Amino acid sequence: MQTRTQDTSQYGLDYISGLLRMNETRNISSIARAAGVPEQNMQQFISDSPWSGSDLVSVLQQDIGCHPQFQQESVLLIDESADEKAGKHSSGAGRQHNGRLGKIEMSQVGVFLSLTNQGYHTWVDGELYFPDKWFTDAYAKKRKRIDMPKERIFATKLELALQMTKRVHENGLPFCAIDCDSLYGRAGWLRDSFDQEGFEYYADVPSNTVVYLSPPLVTYPKNKKGESAKTPEIIGLAYTVKELRHRSQAQWETITLRPNERGMLKAKFAHLRVWTVRDDGSLRPEWLLIRRSKRTTYTLSNAPETISLLTMAQRKSQRYFIERSNQDAKSELGWDEFQAIKYRAWEHNLALTIMASWFIAETKLEWAQKYERDPELLEKYETDVLPRLSVANVRELLRATMPLPQLTPLEAAELVIKHLDNRTRSRKSRLKKALSP
């Protein structure tokens, strides 16, 4: 956060402090007021200051990767998350699918990576998704308004995910496998790209995904002119992954995964060697991993042939923790309360939110190491597992040791006057636009 002219790190500390300690309205202005700094200064720090959010994220990735907790058997998780937006001027905003709302809505969508190991998890990277219309001539003024970098080109969510996985690997973040849902997993080219990079993947696929139990014959029949067809003809017995759930080759095992609110989470698993066919006609041997609990999920993996079902089940079943990371970022760190127009603001907020997320995870790890669990508590509570610190617990401890300042009556009055002034000016602006020819 050092620029050519000044050190703005204190604003960064103030901003993270606000994310961690405030309970609501964690926007730039509110955080500035809580920190006792001029709102304009904080707005400039987040939206316009030239410090590099990506450089900070890179440093954080290296710091996370050096922690002993994440040295072995960490799993990298991919997921997207949408935030509803009232207007269409925010970077990347557009009518697109919002998973939380379950419908198409004006939203801003990010693709995120989280790293997890034995229940500890933290955001490690993210990219803002821009719908393709943002790169049309019609959006030239909008791109200028948000200060979109000229080198930014359209990339699908899948392409953003691949870019980030390569990036964190290059930054030394250790992980033994990648987990992703069917939005990403159904793309054979993405699975192939992971494989080419040497990444072991566990990619969910739809139940109608076609596979083969033995390598099919792929041919390109010739037409009457002797020209080979562009589309291959595949000769072999095809199955949807759903049909293989009841095959005799599927040997089911009940595996205990992790503790949850109701005791221990268990599920039944089976795995089969299958072959999949890419659009270019090439064959790929993969594992089909089937998980059956409340619902049945199907996962394709390039894990080694010698891998155990237990290891596959454990690595595949980590996706819960990116859902947890995304929810923590929104409910505990104010991610969905962020309000800004510029692209740089989104990047800066991401970097500082990742830092806050890592601070939470590191605090939980230090607490577990410093305060060992008393085995007698298991007997006292008549339970088999004692809970860990939650994100909310860490934030309560912070608020106790670093209480937020309270507004004086004069400050409260000034804040009310400012809000009334802003509302009046906003109404005046809308009326002026409505009356203009």
C-alpha cells in the first residue's frame, strides 16, 4: 500500500478493522466514520489509490502457503458468488444468474478460490466476471467510467478459474487437489487443462454425462466424395453416469467425512474407471466417483489408478468449505454490503477481504494451538467433538479488546444532516433528469 508519494497502509488497517469489527453497513463511508478518518480520504484509498490489490493478494498467498497447517493435503476450491446490485453502473453489473436468489437479476458476479485443510479455510483469490456485452462499443463509456484496464479482455468464468489456479500455483500455494461444481466440471477442456498442469481434480458433472466402461472406438467415416466427417462416430456402449449408480461393479462403502452439527457426516461412495470422449474425438480415462447421501452427486477425477476410495472421498467432499468461505465473507466481513463503481475498488476490497479472512483463519489456528482442549469436557458435555472458534467468535473477541468508538450527539446530528442533504440532492437530480427533454 505504498505509493510513489505516500504510505497509505494506515487506511488499509482502518478498513480491515472495520470489516472485522462492524456488524452492519460495512461500506466505505461507514468504515471511514468508525475509524475517524475523512470519508473522502477512504473513498480515494479504495477507489482511486494506485496501490496494487493483486500484489497484496500474491503476498497473502505466499504467507498462507508457508503456514504449517496448509503444507500437506490442502484442497483448492472453486466457486462463483453473485451479489445483487440496485443499479447497472457497478463494474461487471448486468442481468445474470444469481445463485442465492435462484433467478436472473441485476448482479455482480465474482469467481473465487478458497483453500481448506482439516476444516480451516480462507479465501485466497478472486476475479470479477464481466459479461461479454461489457466489451462491446456500446459499453465504451462505462468501461472508461469504471477505469477498466485496457488490457482486460473477455474471459468466461471457467477461463478465470483456470487463470487463478495457475496463478496461485506459481505463487507457491500448496494444494493436492482441486474441487469444483458442475458449472466447471462439465467442461472437458477445463479438466484436461487441470491435468496438463499436473493438478488432481474432483469435478462434479451432471447426471446425464455420458461415459464408457471400456475405451470406445472413435472413427471418422468418409462420405461419397471420400472426405472424412468432421464429427467423429463413437462406437461403444455408452452410459449416463446416473445409470452406473446401480452397476454391480460399483462397490459401495460408507465413509465418515467430518463432524457436523448433527454428529458425524457420513455418506456412501463408489468409484469406477470410465472413459470420456472430448469434442475432438480424443479419449480420456477418468475415475467416476459417486456420492450418495441426501442426494447423489457424480464426480470425474484424474486421480491415480492406485488411489484409495477413502482418499478420493475425503478430497472430493471439501467443497462445503468454499460455500462457508463465501458466506463468511458476506455475513461476517460485509462483502455483500460493499458499494463502489470502479473496477480498482472491487480489486482493493477483494484484497483486504482476503486479508481479513486469512486473519480469522490464522487466529483460529493459533487459538487451537495455544488452548488445548480439555478431554474431560467431552465427558461433561457427553459429546465426541468440541467445536472450534467460529468467525463470529473471533469478531466478538476483537470487539471486546478493540471496542468501536461511539458517536457523540453532535456527530450523530451531523450524520443525520448529511444523510438528509444527500437525499435532497439525489431527489433534485432525479427531478432534473425527468424534466429534461
